[in-house]
Amino acid sequence: MIRFDYVRPTSVPDAVKALAAKPGAQVIAGGTNLVDLLKYDVAKPSRLIDINRLPLRAIEDTADGGLKLGALVTNADAAYDVRVAQRFPLLASAILAGASAQLRNAATTGGNLLQRTRCLYFYDPHVPCNKREPGTGCPARTGVNRNLAVLGTSEHCIATHPSDMCVALAALNAVVHVTGPAGERQIALSDFHRVPGDRPDLDNTLERGELITAVEVPFSDFGRHYTYLKLRDRLSYAFALVSVAAAVRLDAGRIDELRVALGGVAPKPWRNLEAEGLLAGAAPERRAYEAFADRLLAGAQGFGDNDFKLGLARRAIVRALTQAVAGTPQSQSDKRVA
Amino acid sequence: MPPTAISQAPGFVGRPTRRVDGPLKVTGRAKYAAEYDAPGLAYGYIVSSAVAAGRVLAIEADAALQMPGVIRIFSHADRPATATADKAWQDEVAPPGHPFRPFGSDEIHFALQPIALVVAETYEAARDAASLVTARYEVTQHRVDLKRERATAYDPPEKRAGIPPPPAPRGDFAQAYADAPVKISADYVLAPEYHNPMEMFGTTVVRNDDGKLLVFDKTQGSQNVKAYLAGVFGLPEGDIRVVNAYVGGAFGTALRPNMSAVLAVMASLALERSVRVTLTREQMFALGYRPHMEQTVSLACGRDGKLLAVHHDAVSGTSPFEDYQEAVVNWSGMLYACANTKLSYALAKLNTNTPCDMRAPGATSGVYALEAAMDELAHAAGIDPLELRIRNFSERDGNTDKPYSSKALMLCYREGAARFGWSRRQLAPRSMREGNELVGFGMATGVWEAMVVPVTAKAILSADGALEVSTASSDIGTGTYTILAQIAADAFGLPLERVTVRIGDSALSAHPVEGGSWTAASAGASVSLACAKLKEQALARARRMTNSPLAQAAMEEVAFTDGRIALAGDAGRGVSLADVLRASDLGHLEEEASFTPDEKLAGRYASYSHAAVFAEVRVDEELGVLRVPRLVSAVAGGKILNPKTARSQILGGVVMGLGMALHEEGLFDHDLGRLMNHNYAEYHVPVNADIGDIDVLFVDEHEDKLGHLGVKGLGEIGIVGTAAAVANAIFHATGKRVRDLPITLDKLLG
Amino acid sequence: MLQRTDASQRGELYRVKLAINGAPHDVEVAPWVTLLDLLREGLGLTGTKKGCDHGQCGACTVLLDGMRVNACLLLAVTCDDRAITTIEGVASLEPTAGGGLHPLQDAFMDHDAFQCGYCTPGQICSAVGLIAEGHAHSRDEVRELMSGNLCRCGAYSNIADAVWQVLRDGTAGEGGR
């Protein structure tokens, strides 16, 4: 672990100031990913800015009937909040599909957005990795890539974003509130994470010195017509190989609105608004789901170990839509897939 | 519900008794090796090799040495002298070859090999300075791909002690196979597995003012480690004592002395202070492991299902420097009756550490392939898989032609099948379905050696009537403390609270490494003998007491109860043990006794524990999601000393078998020669949600050739056959035969 | 108030106030010291175990202001002014009549919910947290919500039985041996 200094601001402006003041400064909240990365010598901050005393722990109603989750709301507090559970059961379900109870008690909303990839090469400082050390190469492309991306990859990086929560947030059209040296701004969650291109070291579109203060989830009314279906290598406490967040609104027996985001297959929660739009008005039947899946997965490319994700993702999308339309969301404790 | 049946018979042996070490373990007071403190304790942190093969050209440690608190950095280039002869490095269970010597030379044999040790005043200074140590290497071509190296496989010239090489062929396999009406042949591949006990290796060396070392180590054999450290560092045996009172799991990985022990002692001797060295979870993947294995099994039978031909070939990985060997294929020559067998086993060198015995080494791997192949044969013959096994039941060990000392396997088949509801199984694959899930029933046989080894134990009776029994055994979660307490308490008719068991200390009576499932039978027998001898002494002294009511009493006429010796039919006529001691003018009575296996009996009989494993799987065919909602393991393991801890032993074996079947897999990057998933997040072991109902039943088995307790040991039998039962159930559910473990969901997608 | 004390050879130190098992502790720590290492190496509270040091096994589970968390992923300096309960303090949360143990500790012994004992303190702290959280209503939910605690000895079904029994009945049940 590198040596760093430590500050503990008590206001957002102070935190932003501290963040901008020192190159290499990093924010620490729940620490569940950052401390892990510190121990592997992957994260090498010059300074840690402990934001745990900032007033960002509230879940607030928004004017449109949505909710605004403070950046420091823990995953557990979000998942078990009555308003979240009632208005956004998809979000609650996705959070509960991730990590462990201990981690969910510590991990925060803002931190979840900033989780780094679980690529094995990224985590091992003894091997090359363009995300960890730009320019060193990407052995994952021809190596152990079972858990890596098939969409949105570049020749420099095939990492996935590992979050479950963000997959649901993407489907729910969430908006990220940030404050930086230049003031406040909002970033659509779909624009928050980036594909690697030739800068795989940059996971997201935050500017230097910007701090996530909240994630806003706008009103939606999918009722029971949602699901978070996560497929993984053991039945709990494992990262997704493929996950699907799906929500459907039906009108007179036809699909009125459809939202689908994929996890485990891309450097960001993967959506295709155009493909979703094409399904509006369609009858809710398997053939339509398959056609949608093919469009959402267009351009997907495997790298050997992870070739299976192409077929698996297609089937998972179809099953998730079946669950969502039927109003039988996947349970996160009963491991039978409905 | 836990097993709560209380036997009416007096005493503790055979009753479901709570662990005597339970109160310490549930309160956090049981101390493990890295939890002992010492004045001026320094901390060591290991730096690991970035490359898999080659040579260290230079260790660059200047930046690390600048870190405040750093004391010294050891490496091959800077270390105290150690023994030069291989013999000194060969521990009690070493395979043939040149044992690995941490910092022995500049040579790199495997990725994550230790190349330096940073010693500092604090754990954090050592850890953080270690991240600043870099090395320059000369890299040579590595070999980690067993599939490719299979072509280079060889018959190990020197055989490992205690491991029988494959028996010579019997009959004529080729002809019998060619002529048989029903036959199968298939390849089975096993991924490397890592023991990964929850406690990471750690050693705390406490250096006394006189220079003697008290070594708290994670090991399955305190005396093995003591002899090894004394040899490696040229220390008088009296200058070193090894303590392993509590061991946080091991499963075989702590049979051989570990690098943390060598490096901690090295630093302690050089710095003349107390030192603690702990491994990281990543470094736990640089230790011995259950080797990669490629196996081919060919079986043939008649229309009646009787086996006509058996061929089993296995190629296993080993390290560049040692020829690690297991009995992998031998099981195929003994588990079923067959006149024509051909068995072969070879090794291929890989750039890894030497594999290390992992729970039922050899059997877990070899019996998986045999039992998966038997399922294939049953399918080919159109015979129920259980029925096929019953028809080929062996009455004698085909490899040695010896009768079994006991073999209640038929009871395992019958009682296990009944408990499981095997009769509800439809013969055809893909014939059972519920909702989105295909349902499959699979079964397999398990077998493991029943062994006994020489053990010496001591029993001490104090004036207050308390009893202490001791031997340098270990309890790695096996329940050794508890069963020894039960045996001793029964010998003297004492409540458990009056018995103290001391194990886990090299200063105690002689005991080999704790492994091979031999501890309960062997240590138990030695404690029983020591207690019997102590009772003889007590009775002899009681007889000599003035006006002794026992003056004429023989041992079989008296009973020891609650600190008294009295005539069996007349509790009033007796003396208290306290009075016996007083009359003898002694503070305590003490006896030591040794249990020695009866070699003559061992020569005449083959001894094994057996199991029949029945598994139900549910497979979501479209998504490959797989569950094992229930499993029955019916075990023939001789006498059961403690049904509560015995059941736990089997549960543990089953869970590890489920991990082998479905989850566990070391993933190597073949270009880098490096294991990449060196953590608990991506090397998956089962979690609680993965484990359904596991029903353990012990069938009645009378064993009287393996020592007087009639015990066979249960630490390993629970894993053997489990993976095959699951794989066979998956075939039954899906009609898809997956032969390469683990069976991850991608392998099940149509 | 965050106080930085003088730099020493151990690096920059910060004063941190912790209530551990009800007792106040005023300690000086460097910012790169985890709560787990502070407990084990600094304060001699070795009941909390290190099984992976990366939040992947749950052996280090403690209760932070009553919530179960992995102590290996918390920098001690960030825990200033917070209350921590470790396995050494669990019994005092809810002592039973006999033996002074928490019902979960008794249930773990009764169900033989451990073998080597190394994951056990984390399992028990995790189960204390699980019960306090109130989200488990079936044995299946107990299994899911205890999945953050690995047990390599494979005592899972006994652990699920022990936790479910205490959750359902509030006691270890029949007890005895």
C-alpha cells in the first residue's frame, strides 16, 4: 500500500476543494472497493478525502414522485428503504443481488458508481493492464477472460463494469448529481460510465475535482413488471457473468414501454434505446423478445473464454422479459429461476 | 434439527457430544498461530515472483529500505545459511525430489514464488515496503498447460513412500475390451484446486532470552515442523518447540512445513528477535494444490452388466523439482470385481509449486473419473447405475487379492438409496422435469483407505481427580480434542469437564502428521491404551493400600466412576483416586502408552472406508443455472465415536466435493504462466446459498482388524464420489455428459 | 475533530476514538491501518479473524454501530467516534441465563456449526447483524443473507440451522450437549 495523507472535510465545498487541491487525491466513503484496491497496490492515491461526515445520507422525495439518494446512502439502506422498495423494486432487487450483506452495509451509492472492474489482470500489478497502467497492453484479450466484456470493448481493454445496482439505475434512467470546482451539474447515468476506446484508464466522465453528491431516480410506474436476473458462477456472493434489469409497461395486452439494461457484459450498463423503442406496441411474446435481444447484442464479440456470454445473454434477456411481462420478478433468495 | 438422540448407555463414546473446544471457538478465545504476541515482535511480509520461470537477476530494495520502520530485507542474495543437503529439507511426508527452499537460489520455478521477505517494526511497514521491492528477471519458457505437457509425461523413477504405484495389469484388457458387447471410453479433465483453508498460513516465532524458539505455526504436524526446522537451520532439537493448538483448517495443505515457518525462523535467528510472518490470500495460491489431471477411463461389460475390462490412465501435474504422487488409478482395480485391468499413472512437469495432498488425495480425482465412467457404462448397458455397482460388488481387493477387514458398502447402497428415494428415478435421461428445471438423480461410490499409524499418548491423573491426556496430535477442525476427551472420560467414568486434552505441541508424546483420516483410530487407540495402563497402575496401588477393600480385586471386577475405584457390583467397597495418590505419596499418576498397528493383520486384510452418494440436481436448461437441493451420503466408517462431529466431517467433505463439481478452478494464463484468479472472489468455493439439504447416515459396520477401537476415520471419505454423483445427476437431468470439472453454467448451455 | 499528531517513525498518526465492546479506546493510528489490523495487532483482540483481507470471506465481520461490516475494508481512521462490537463483546449483547453466552454462540455449539473455528467469530457477528436487520424470514433467506461468510470446513447447513433456530425461537433450543 502506498503512503497517503488523510483529510476529513465536513462540507461538500470543502471536500471539492480538497479533491481539486492535490493531484492524485481520491475520495473514500464506504471503502469497500478502494481499500481492496489499495491493498493490491492498484489504487495509489496521494491523499484520501474521507467524505463520511458530509450530509449526503438522506433519501429524499423529488417533485415528480421519484427519489434522490444521497451519495452516502449505503446499499443496504437504499435496498431496504420502504420508498425504494415500493417505487423502485427493480433497484432494490439489483442491490440485493450484489455482494454480501456486510458489503452492502458499508458500500455507498456514490461508491457503487465508481466500482472498478473485476478483470483479473487489472487486479494483479505483476502483469500488464492498460486500465491500470496505460500502454502496458491487455493480456486479457487472449488470456483468462471468462468474466470480461463482449460489448463496448476496444483493442485496449475488455473490462466490464461489475456493479449490479448501476444496471438497475441505467434501466431506471437515473441521473447523477455532481459538484465540482465549476459548480454543480447532472450526468445521465447512461453517460456516466464510458467505453474504453483508447483511454481505458478512464472509467467515467467525472471531471477532476468532481464529487458525486446524489443519484436521482425519476418517477416510473412499472408495478410488478420488472425483474433483475443475475447469472453467476455460484448462487450468491459472486459477480455477474450476465445480468439483466428489465422493466415493462403493458397497455391493453401490448408492450407500451420497455427498458432493459445488461450487466456483466460491457464496460458500462448496456442499453439500446432504439431497440427498446422498436418493441413499443409489440405483442409480449417470445419472438419479439428474441428479436430485441439480437438488436441489443448487436456487435457483441467474444474473446475465447467468454464466448458463451453471447448465447447466455440472449437467453437471459428473453427470460427476463418473460418474467417482467408476467409480473413474476426473480427472487434473490429463492434460486430457482422463474 | 441437530442429532439429539441420546444413547442410554453410560459414557460419551458413541453419543452426539458437543465439541469440548467449542466455548473457546465461539467466543474468539481459541488462539491461532498468528495471534500470539511477544515483546518486540517484528513483522515479515513476503514479496512474490512476477514471472513463472527463470532467474532473479537483481532484487531492488532501496526504496523499501527507506520506508520508516523497515529492519531488513531477506532474499536469496541476503540470508543466513541453511542446510545444504536435500535430506534436511525433506519432511515426514515429502515426495521424491529436491524440496523447495525459500530463497534457496536465484532460480524461479513458479509464479508467486517468494523472492524476498521484508521485516519491519509494524505489519503495515512490512506490507507497504514490500510493495516497493522490485526485481529484474531473466525469463525462460514456462510450462503450465497440462494438455500440452501430457506428451512429456513420465513414470516417476522414484516412488513416493506410502503411495502404492499402479498394480500390474491383470488378465488381458485389450482382448476383453475388444470382445465385450457394451463398452465406453472417455476423457476426464480436472482443474487444479487449492485447499484455501480460512486461516491463511502464519507463523509467530517467539524468541526467548536464551535463544530458544517457541514457534506458533499453522501445521498438521508440530513434530514434523520441529524436526524440519531443526534440520534446515542446524538447531539442536531442544532449542525449538512448535505449537499448533488451534488450526484454522488445512485439508492437507499444512501436512508439509510451510514457507512462513522457514522465513519467520530465518528472520528470527538473523535478527535475534521475535518475528511473525503471515501469507496473503494471493500467496496461498502459490502453495501445494490438488493437481491438474487428465484421465482416460475405458470400461466394458457384458449384457448382464458384469465388468469385463477396466482401463484407467491418469496424467497429473507436478512441480519442476519434486515428483509428487498420489494413488489415482489404483481404485479402478479394486472398487469393483474385474478380471482384466490395465492401470497407468504418469507425471508431467509444470511451473507450479509441488502439489500437496488435498482431502482424499488421489481418490477424489481418480474415483471421480471411475464413477463418472461407471455411470456412462450403466447408460450404455441400459442398467440402473446403482444396480450396475451392486452387480460388480467386490468381495476382495482385486489389486492385492486380500479380503476386506470390513466392507458394509452394500448397506450404504441400500440405506442410502432408501433415504434418497432412488426408486423414484426414471431410467432415461431428461425424463424428470419441474417448471423450467430438469431434474436429475445421480449416484456414485466413494472409497478411501482406512489407516492406522503408531501414536504414543500420555495420561496423567492428579490428586484432585482430574485427568489429562496428551499426544502431539492436531485438531484441524476434525474434532480430535472432543473424541479424545470422550475416550478418556469413559475410561475413568468421569464427566467430560474433568478431562483435559492436550494436543498441538511438539513437546508432547510422539504423533505423526494429522492426515490420512488416521488420527481418530490411532490417537484414540493410544489414549485408550494410556488410560488402561494408568488404571492398572491405580488399581495396583489401591490394592496395596492398608485394609484396601480392593485387595483381591482384578481389573475386570472393578469400575472407575467419578474419581473412585470400586467393586463393580458394590460401589460402597472402593477407594477414591485421591486416596490412592495420597497413600502412594504421589502428586499425580502418569502413564505413557503406544499404539502400534498390527502389521500381521494389515498384511492379511485390505481396509477401506466406503460411501454411497446420491444427489439430486435441478438444471434450468435454457440458462444453465444449476442447484443441488439435496444429497444423501451413506457412509461405512466403522464405529462412530461422536455422531455430531462425525456428521460434520462428512458434511465438510460433501461441501468440498460440491465445490469440486461446480465451482473450484485455478485459471492459468498460459502466456504469462500465472494463476490469475488468486483470490476468494474469483476462485469460487461454495457459499451458504449453494448448499441444500445434506443427509448423512452412518451404516452399521463392525471393524475389528484396525486397532481395538473399531474406528476407520471420516475426514476424507465424505468428498470421494460426491463430484461424480453430481456430474452423473447432471447427465440424468440434461442428457449432457460434462466430463471436465468444474461444471460451470457455460458447459450446460445447449 | 480530526487530530493529526506528530509524525514518528511509524508515519503520520491520527487520533481516533473508538468504543470497542463498550469500552472507550483512544488510539493513534496511521491512515493506512485497517480496523482489522488495529483490532488484532494493535489491541490484541484476535477474536476477529483475517481470512482474505479483501472483503471476500467475511471472517473479519464485526458490528459497526450495530451493523455487520468487514473490518478488513475499513481504515481505522475513518471509524472515529464509532462503536464496534467484536466476538469478544457479543456475549454481553444478550447474555443467556447459563454460561454467559449469546444464544447464537450456544446454538453454534449445539448444531456443531463450525469445525476449525476460524470463520466462526465472523459467522456469529454476521448472524447477530442478520437478526438485528430483520430481513430474513425463512431458512432460505438466512442462507442467502449468510452467504457473505465463507466456511471452508463446509459447516453451512449447520450454520443455517443454528441461525434460523435463534431467529425463530430466540434461543439455542434444547441446549445441553
